[in-house]
Amino acid sequence: GSFESNLLDDALLRVHRRVHLKSRDGSVDRDIGSVDLILTTELVHRSTRQALLTSVARLVLLLIFLILGMLFAIGLFTRPIENMTAIMRRRETGDFDAEVEPRYLKRQDEIGAIARSLEYDQQQRRDEIALLNVSTKLSSNLNFEQMLKDIMSIVTELLDAERSSLFVHDTKTGELVARVVEGLDGPLRIPDDSGYAGHAFSNNKLINVKKAYGDVRFNSAVDQKTDFTTHNLLTIPIVGKNDQPVGAMQVINARAGAFSTRDERRGMALAAQIGIALENVALFDEVMNLQAYQEAIYESLSNGVLTFDENETVVSLNHTAESLVRWPHAELIGQKAESLLSGKNSYLLHSLRKVALTQQPDELLDCELLSRRGEVANVNVTTTPLRDLRGGPIGTMLVFDDITAQRRMRTTMSRYLSKQVVDQLLEGDPDVLAGVTRNASVLFSDIRGFTTLSERIGARETVRFLNDYFEVMVDCISERDGVLDKYIGDAIMALFGVPFENDGDADNAVWAAVDMLSALQPFNRRQHELNKPQIQ
């Protein structure tokens, strides 16, 4: 009733058909009812929603599968990157022990190329560290025999072998003497042309043998003494100065089955370091011979030399220093600086301690040195730190330059006058120093905006800045025979035509000003490179 009525009222389409029942032979044909097909808005909406939901569901499933596929593909790409990135992070802390996973090394794409490159670099870094360890052993261990044993242990470990040996050539007997043979405590000598070691030494050629026994060059005597079996070995000549072999190194039984080309390169690098150590031992005798020669030179110096150890105790002095201080050599050795450099000489003690603290040379000009007898000598003093072969402090040295009146005058005037002017003064009439009337040119220069600049960079940096600037400007003045009169803050006052007058003094003053302006360009470039203030 009401449902049918509402359904018909909301219909978009209605189809009415009668239904007949007929037999095949036509004997039956009667009306059995009717069929109404009705399409309504509600049905259309319902069908549309169902179709839309189905489509959205299929699309979501498709996107899910697509995203999962992309994540899988990204994972395949990023996992090796993550592995190599982790290795790179460890490299930043100096750790080069990590290895790239073998599966990435086997890949033939860009990832494989990157992985192989990284692994090669890791190996190179590990080799460099091993060489650095060898260098450290060479420089820090005073026990030569123990140092060689430590180095050969590093060689064995780096080349992943079972043991190694070191032979040094004895030029007197023509033999190779085993300095290090792992597994053998007694002495071992072989002819310098016997076995692989002798062959490598005499021919200065590397030998890489995969099967030792059966080769006529192999000397099995060491195996018999050490109850050891050599399967493969790498023999490398050790070369000294002038590319002459001084010994041979053997690395025995690579755990990988044979020594590779890379092992050969690493072994040669290590052999070069060992060659340095052997050369140092040979040079020791030469150093001892040179010591006597240097002592002879030390005594013949015109300057006085007085040395102190770290405890401020006199260690040595030459004849000139003995003459200056008027103190017998035998009594002076072992004296403390505090007792020797007291009273009017206390400035020397201050300089000595300053240099010992800062490890920087100190220079004192035109000083008075009071001798033990009360005599005064005018000297220039240079205090220098003494260091050992590793750069560690071992004491200080005072160098006295005994200056005459003329040399003292030259030293004083050279601070302010050019060499040419000083020479003229010392060779001319000394009355000129009393004052004369001259026609002179005066040059003034100062820095634009200096007040603002000094306020910005501070007092300490201002001093450094002015020192650098004045050094360049005064050179320009001296080159034109000018005389620096004074510094006035940032200003420079220079004179041309004093103490000797020349026709070109005014021109020299102008050219000096031009030179000063030109010199500002490279000065400003250096300042810019050092991120320091510039002059406009």
C-alpha cells in the first residue's frame, strides 16, 4: 500500500510487462501475471555509493602495495648506504677498523663501485696507521734491539703472517746477520748471496714465493733450527742512502695462502721505515765523530757562549765567555745561574728564565756585563732555548757579542737610520751629531678612520695591527733614504735630507709617499686573507 505508493512516486523509470506461459507445441498459452521494474533515486544512490566504495578500496589496496614495494626498493638501496655511512662516522673519530659487508663489494652497480672504493680507502688508512706506529717506534724507543722486535711484530700483524725476520748486512764479513728472527734466540749468520734473503739483498729485488720448498734459492737451515715449516714467504731488500741495500726483511707464511700485490706494497713501505732506523744507527758513529769537530768550532767562536741545563746549572762555556766573565772554566762548571747572574747581571737571569718558560729566543741589545773582577763589557746578548732531538727542552744558552764603541753606535743608529746613512755618519765628521742646519723635507702620514678602527678591534689587536703597518711603511721610507723621526699614535713623521742633504730629498719624500700608498695594496690583501682590518 503506502510503500508501493512511495516507491512509485520516487521512481525515475517504470517498466510494466505482462507475463505469458506458452508451451513449445502451442497447446498452452495463458496470462499468468505481470512484472514491474522500477528504478528509484534511492537505488541509484545506493548503487553509486557501493561502486565508489569498491573503487576506493581497490585504489587504497593498490597504493598500499605500491608503497610497500617502494619501501622495499628503498630499503635495498639505503641499507648499503647506511652501512657505509656508519663506517664514515667512525672514520671521523680516527677508527678505520670497520669493513664494508662483502655482499656490497660483489655488486656490479654504482653501490658496488662506491663500496669497493670505500673499502680500498679503509685499507689504505689502516696501512698509514701501521706506518705511523712504526715511525713512532723509531722515534720514541731508545733501545734499538727492542725497537726492531716491536717493528717486526707490527710487520707480521699488518701482513697477516705467522712470523717475520730481519737481516742486516755486515760489510766486514760479507754476511747477513739476523737481528730479529721470531722463534730463534741464538745468533744466525748467512752469506749475503745465500737463500732468498741473500738473493733479495744482492740483487736489490723483492721476491714473492708461493711455495718455498723445491726452489733452489730456499735455505732451509732456519726452519731446521726453529722447527718450523715455511710454505710461502715475502722477501724485501732494505735500502739505505744512495739506494744501496743494507739488509733484507722476510715475512713468512701468509694466512691467506700467499702474499698479494698489496702485501708487497705495504711490505716495501715498512722496509723503507726499517731502512731509516738502520741508517740512524750507522749515523750515530758519524755524529760522535762530528761532536769533537763541533767542540773545536765552539771554542773558536768570537762570541761568548754559556749553556745551562734545565736546573739552571752551568754545563759548558767557551774561551770567549770565560774571558768576559773572568771566571775560571773549572770553577764555573756546575755553578747555579742564580749565583752567577746576580746583582747588575740579574737581567740575564730574568732573560734565562723567560726563555725557559716561553721556549722563545730573547735578544738584549747594548747591555753591560759585569765580570767577577768588576770589569764592565758592552755586549749584545741572545738567549736561546736548547732542545733535544724530539724537540723537548734541555736547557738554555746565552750568547754574548762583545761590541766596540763603533759597533755599539752602528747598532743604535741602525734602529732608526738606513744602512747608507749610518755608514755616512760613521765615516764622516762626528761633529754632525752635535746638530747642524739643513734644508729638509718632512713627510707626515696617518691612517684614515683610525680612532673608529681602534675602538672596534681593541687595544691588543691595535698594537699588533700598528706593528705590521709600521714595518711596511718604514721600509718604504728607508728605501728612499728617509729617516724615521717618530711615531705619533698611528701617524709617522719622517725626514729627508738629514743628517746629510742631497738634491733629491724632496723628490725622495714624494716617492716615499707614493711607495707607501702602493704598499698598502699587498698589505690590505694580506689583512683580508687573515680576516684582519684594512686601511682605506
